[in-house]
Amino acid sequence: MNNKEFTAELAQLTGHTHKETAELMNSLLTLLGEQWVEGNTLVLQGFGTFEVRKKGERITVNPATQARYLVPPKLALGFRPSSLLKDKFK
């Protein structure tokens, strides 16, 4: 399912127009992105936890040339599903 299909399905379920639903989704994603940039954690009951994780620097090797490179530290978004969600997929 892509974004357009998801928006259409959500609009049908909620009774809103496709345009209204798309605007709401864009606002939600913008808000979530701002929170994650600040380093905040988002917990959705029954779904899971989104958190910003710090990955340290590491050394990687190019397999073709055997050259070693230092990969700088970075922030990555991580997801940990809730136990309810895990149980649905067993």
C-alpha cells in the first residue's frame, strides 16, 4: 500500500474528503518529524515506540579495494513494537 492508497482508505473510513485527509496526514507527519528532530520519543499505546537512537562512529571496509573508511556518528529513528502488536503477528 502506498501513500495515495492509504490516504484514500483513511478518507473513506473517516468520512472526510481525500484532500482533507491528505492535509491532516501531512500536518501529522510534519509534527512527528519536528518532535524527532528535537530528540523526543513517541509512544503509541497498542502500537509501539518511536525513538531517536544515537549510532556511534565506526570503521567500514570497502570489499573491492579493501580501503578503510571512518563512518561518522549519526542519529537514526528506531521503532520498538508493543507486545500487543507482536502478538498479532505470531
